[in-house]
Amino acid sequence: GIAYGIDCSEFVSITAQFGGQTGNLPCYTEGLARTNLAENLSSWIYVRPGDFAVVPGKHVVYVRETPTEFMRDGIPRILRTIEAAGDRDRVVEHERHYTRDELSRYIPRRWIAP
């Protein structure tokens, strides 16, 4: 059958609008990775709840909790997220145990205050 619901990038954009972000918010991962309405964070140690992490062309998630355990290179051992689960047609909370390789593909970003 046909599935309806919200995809990951649409979820991040709509949530940002509810949070007061204005402007032309992209609803695709490449746009979220490049928009000048957000800035890249130089390290995962600066990530806070409400920041987002994006793999251009693949996936985007909101960070739900500040990471507290890190690998030697500053990559979090566990990332707690809120994200759209397209295969289940809903928004879910996750506690993910990423490998260094998996998480290094994500760009941590923060919305710039409107």
C-alpha cells in the first residue's frame, strides 16, 4: 500500500518553524546541511538538545539530550534523538549506539536565532 506521513527532513523543518525559526526552511537533507539559517558545530562536544545532525542525501535527526560519553576523537558513544521513522510513519525517540564511521557522516548543526 501507499504510506503517508512525515519524512525526516520535513519533521526537522516543521519543528524549527514551531520553534520560531523563520525564513525559507528547506525540506530536504541537502538543504538542511547547507542552509544559512543554521551553523555547523565544530565538534560533537558542543551539541545540545534542539541541535540537529544531518547526512546530506540520507537522514536528519534532532538531538534530544546532550551527549555525555565520547570516544577519544570527540564522537559520542550514544546519541539520543527524536526523528521521523518513515518506515513506521511516525516520530520516535531513539537511543543509538553509532560506530565512529556511522556518526562521522553526520554534520552537527545548530539553528541561528531568528
